[in-house]
Amino acid sequence: MAGSLVCRVHPVVLFSIIDSFERRNEDAKRVIGTLLGSYEKGAVEVTNCFAVPHNESEDEVAADLEYARNMYELHKKVNASEVIVGWYSTGSEVSEHSVLIHEYYAREAKNPVHLTVDTSLKGSKMDIKGYVSAHIGVPGKTVGCMFTPIQVDITTYEPEKVGVDIVQQGKYNPKRTVNMLSDLTQVEKACSMLQDKLTLVLEYIDDVLAGKVPADNTTGRFLTDLVSNVPQIDAQEFDDMLNSNMKDLLMVVYLANLTRTQLALNEKLQYL
């Protein structure tokens, strides 16, 4: 079961873990927290998390379990479908204290996942590992716990992917800042990308017909499916539909700017 289990982690979870690590107390070596998500067949999808205050020394570890329960109850009011699927800790190793913390989460979730995130960036990368526990020992004698590694994948929803792509653009800026593009600029950029791809496809088809490149059956089937999925719409009807949608977009942009201006004026008037 452990070998075939896959843990899918969303980017918002990693951002939350890093944020909790940056906000930790000065004397804290690591942070821990609860992982929220859902179970699927052979997989655990982690979509949210929250940090749990704890104190840790060489001899003992103490976590604020009441805080963890209250936070989970609050999260359930926002998203009832998210359940406790495990817990996380920063660092690259599983310590002896991890066994004690894992025992608590084993009472809150069935076969909880333990996720470690190496925020020290050893090897110039943020290493992410997942574990599940398995009992070892002789029946009737001392029983121990062993952490077994599982596969960890990074998955995204479409809005998350857009946000991550925008954040990644900051690495090319010396100031590590990113300017958001306007809606019309996004539409223009998408249309330009679509036009470039159509040009590339047409060039490939012309080269195949001219005998410059060999024909590929798989590519041909993909192109056939692509053409067959295009709705048969009259050119004038398509122009009318596009112009109508563009007008709706411009109206939304206008109302958003008007609302932003009105709020700014209201804020200024409050100080008079």
C-alpha cells in the first residue's frame, strides 16, 4: 500500500509552509503543521495546510493540539470537503520526535502522510519527501514505527498554474517584482500565441505536402481531431460573437476601474 501510494501536493501548500517557516520564532529550528486535502484511490491530494505552534528540545516535544483542533474546525466551515490527511515539517530528516507527532495525527486520520520540506535549500533545491508509517516489531513485545518513503508529485489547478507562472517571471527581474498584465494585454498575448501556433502547423502541413519532411501518422490524427473539433460557424457570426464578448470584457474593466476610483475617493474623504 505504501509503495503504491502517491501524494499530490498543490503549490499553495508549499507557499504556506515556506511562509510559516519565515515567520517562525527565532529559537525554532523547524515548524510543523497540519495537511488538509482529500483521499482518492491510491493517492492523497493535499490542497491546504496550516501551521501548529510547538516547542521542541532535545528531550521532548510539545505541540498545541487544542490550537490544531480549533483551526481544523474553522477550515471545515470554509471547505467541508477538506479533511486531515497528514502533517508537515520543515527540514530534510525525520527525527525521533516525528514519531510522537505522527502518533497524534494517526488518531486524526487513517494512514496519515508525513511531508518534509527542506527549506535550507541543500543542493540549491527545495527537496520535498513524503512518508507513511508502518508498525514493526514482534507481536506481544515492543512495537516500533518505521517511516516508508512514498512518491510525491506537484499538481496544480489551472488558476494555480497561472499564478505560479506569474511568480516565476520575478526571477528574471533584479528587483524580484512582477507587474500584472491587464485583461486586454492578456487577450492580445493569447491571440498572438495562437496565431504563432497556427502558423507553425500550416508550415508543417506545407512541408509534408511538398515532400520536405516525412508524414507522421500520429501527428496527422491529432490535426484531424483538432480540425473536426472546431465549430462550423459563419465568419460574420463569429465576428459578431467575438465583438460582443469584447464589449462585455471592456464593460467589466470599466466598472472595475470605476469601483476602484470610487473606493479611493471615499478613503480620501474619510480623512477630511
